[in-house]
Amino acid sequence: MQMVVLVGGLGTRLRPLTDRIPKSLVRVNERPFLDYQLALFRDNGFRDIVLCAGYLAEQIEACFGDGRGLSLRIRYGVERNGLLGTAGAVRQAEQLLDDEFFLTYGDSYLVLDYAGLLRRFQRQGKLAAMVVYRNDDRLERSNVVIQDGLVKAYDKERRLPGMRYINFGVSLLRKDALRLVPAGVPYSQEDWYGDLIERQELLAFETEQRFYEIGSPQGLREFRSIVTAGTLP
């Protein structure tokens, strides 16, 4: 199984912590957050990791290298001429990607049956699937509408009728889905998924496991407290 991780963002919500280091290297009990993510992926059977990096990418590569010390294969798709957005970053790493791959964010810790999700995805003929959590505005504002097993709307700005779910932070994609992303120009994941939704190609896989994140000060505090208490899932 292959995991693609978006670690190229500026981490503006965590400033000044991220003024000089990328968000994925923010320390949690003396370990960079990405170290927790990589351990989770390894424990779930992943061996092939692609890091889509941009902001201070050289620090991430210096920290983790090729991944052999973690029993992983780590490769880097680096945005060298300006940030390309969350979808553009994946497109520019196209040559590193398998025909099917998972995609997640570099500030999320997400406990799932990844192998089971992949088997479920492979039984269907769609280009992509989004893991969703029934949130009802509890953890953050809900941003997904699902119907008949498909994502019908995904919008982080507008509130739409039926938005009870939130993007959990993990997707599964076929490489063919990249044909919807223009090459070499900024393009967001929201626009990409909007294209998939319009074509009825984005499945919705629901999970009852809540998500953890360090992209906000509140999320970082919570994650640190869970690690300190020894209760990390």
C-alpha cells in the first residue's frame, strides 16, 4: 500500500512555531509529529510513502531521509517553483505514484482499517473515495453531504443543506483521477474533488473513529496531552 502525505503547507495557524520549521516537524514530546504519522502508517502495513513537500522541504528530507531507518521507503515530490495547492502538489508527484494510493494531510493522525478500506475500494469502479465522519459540527464545521454512498457536496466555505459529515482527512484515489488536475498551476483539493463529485466518481466511506490533528493550536494541545497520558490510539 502507498500513502501520499501533503506536507508542503505554510502552517500559518501554528505561527510562530512554524516560522522556521515546517508543521510536520513540530515537536510532540521531543518527537516530530511526522514521526508519529509514519509509525502509524508502518503499523498498518504501509511501506511506500510519498511526501509532497514545499515549505522548508529540505528540513523534512534531512530529518527522515529515504526512510530505511524506519523500515519504510520514503520519496519526495517537492514544489520548487512556488506552491501548487493540495491537488497540484499531488499532480507534480505523479511519476512517483502507484495506480492506487491513499492521500492524507501532514497534520492529521487518523486511525483506520486501511487495508480493509483498500479492499472495499478495489471492489468498486470509481476514481476516488473520501473517508467521512459524522460530525454534526462537533469537532469542526461539517463540510460534506453524502447520498447513496457518494459524496454529493464538499465545501469548506459554504454551509449547504445536509452537511452532517466532515472530510476525515484520508482519501483513496486511482492515478487516472489526476487527469482532472491541470499540470504546473495551483489547483486545490476542493476543486479536484468538485470535479470528481460532478462526475459521480467520489465514493463516501464512513468511519466512527474520530480524527486527531495538530494543524491548529487547540488540536496540537490535545494531541500533546493524549501522547503525554499514554492514550494515543
